[in-house]
Amino acid sequence: MIGEQYLLLPGPTPVPERVVRAMSRPMVNHRGSEFKEILINVTEGIKQVYHTEHQVIIYPASGTGALEAAAVNFISPGDKVLAVSIGVFGDRFATIAREFGAQVEKLDFPWGEPTDPQVLRERLAQDIKQEIKAVLITHNETSTGVFNDLAAIRAAVGEHPALLMVDAVSGLAAVALKMDEWKLDVVVSGSQKAFMIPPGLSFLAFNDRALRIHQENKNHKYYWDVSAGLKYLEKGQNPYTPAISLYYGLEEALKMMLEEGLDNILIRHQNYREMVRAALKEMGLNLLAADGYASPALTSVIAPQGIGGNKIRQYMRERFNIVLAGGQQKLDDVIFRIGHLGYVRELDLLAVLAALEIALLNCGYPIELGKGLKKAQEYISSI
């Protein structure tokens, strides 16, 4: 018996039964009082997760949609933009800005490593005329399993007037982020990660400085226009038809998150990271990211030579109905990725680690069954 799927991806993530039940409620009028109450509640809840008192707009889109919204609202055609990339999603943010007319300069770092704040500081110091209008950065790079230290990045930007625009789609609520305290100007996130609901909603938060720049913005926009979003938000509405069922789910998920406590959620994700990494190392496997900047949301594992990550993933899916993520672009078949983000329990991870040992053995990797699993059990019993 295979049973239900174990979804161990960096998104979409498993959806709690409480959220599933909430999303089954009947439709309501999206211009009526019932939906107005929900919209106000979830907007305030999202602000708590962001640690912000500034504006939040909710879009019926994936995280990429909100990244595009960020570009068209806060970057004008011809603006010089510094895009800092440590992987696939850093490259994506840069591409979006370029598609909407920005003059994009890339600041690339090796895949598997974080941004070096000193390199960023030095590059901005060279911008004597302060021509760079925005710095784009990824909070948590899911293609490699590495997170950037946003507080250090903010310090590196210093007094340079460029907007600091953050892709926190997979990082928010799994990796520390304090929008107001760290003076982050624009922060994007999505529903299918630590928020524990299906794909389809994204969140764009921005401060007053970014709003002033938006008011002078010359880019083309209609559906993504934050001015329209703010105007309708004053009435407790969206400009256009919202994904009502997902709002039901979001409202319930935010209740769960606040019940657990935002700090406790971060600690839980950190514990998952440490447990999984300890077990994998005990199996003799190599990890792409070093301990100091390894993501609490997922772990990227270098597949044993001669086996490949895709063969391991295929065995896990066909034998145990466990779905792991593969490597992207140049990391395809080089790594496989274990998500431990959102609604994932310790028991889920123990099951996956036990199955992984069997998969490795049957794929030809010499391993002593139970060795990694025991390490995970020891870690859990110690916390």
C-alpha cells in the first residue's frame, strides 16, 4: 500500500486539513461585507508575518506575478538596477526587470553560496552619481538551498538611495525577515510555501519610500497597479475578482501560524534543517550549501557520483510515493532537494529519511541502513 503522497518540495507544500476544510466553504460576494472582513483580517495577519506596519497588496497570482508587480510599480523604463543573484530565482528577478525596460547589471555569486555583503557594498560605493535605482535580492534561493542574510545586505546598501527589493517567496516565515526594522523597501512572498495554502496568492509589501517612487513611476501596468489596489483596499475590496477560496484558506492558515507563534515557526524550521543535515551527513552524503548559510526551508543534496539525483527521486516516487525536488538548470541530476517547509512534521521527515536510505541502497550506494535515521532520532530527542 502506497497511500497518500509525501510532498517534500520547497513548494507547493502540504496543506493542513484545517485549511482544506476552510476552503470548502460556499462562495460569498467579493464586494460584500463578509469578504471585506476576511480581506481586512488576512491583510493584518500578513503584516504581522512581515513584521511591518506598511502597505500589503494581495494578488491572485504565483510569486512570480508579484515579482512582476514589484518591477512595474517601482522600476521605470531606463532605470539602472543592480540584480544580485545566487541562483535561478535571482536570475528570474533580473529577467523580469529587464523585460520591463530596466538597465540591469547582474552581480552574480557561485551557486551554493550566499551574497557577499562586502562585494555589494563596494559596488554601490562605486556608484558615485547614485544612478542605481533599485537593488534586487533573493531572500531564500530554493534552487540551491541557500539563504541571504538580509540584515547584512541592508547594512551593505547603507545610505545609498536605491530601493532594496526582496524576493521572499520561499523565505518568509521560514527564515528571519523583519521588514520595518531592517528597512526593506519592497518584499514579495507567496501562498504555497510557509503560508501552507495552495498556489495562487502572492503578497507585495512596500513602505512609504517605495510608494513615493511608485507615484512617479512611468512603467505600463493595469492589473498589477498598486494605486488601484490601495484605492480598493480602503473599501475592503480587491480591484478585480479575488480567489475567494484561497482567502478562506489563508485566513485559517494565519490563525494556525499565530497560534504556533512566529518565533516558534522559525525555530521549527531551523530544527528541521539541523536534523535533516545531520542525518544526511551520517549517510555519507555531501550537501551543496555549507552549514552557515544553509536554508531552513530545504536541503540540497549532492547525488552520489554515478547514480544521479533523478534516479534517486524516481525510486522514491515509484516505491514510496515520496516527491522530492530535482536540480534546476546546471544542477539538473547533480542534486536533489528535500523540502522541509510549511506544514511538515518531524514524523514526515523521519519517514522520508528512512525511505531515502532504502532508495540509496537499491540505487547502488553503499549505506548502512538506519545510520542516518538514528542520527535524526537522536537530534529530535535532544531538543
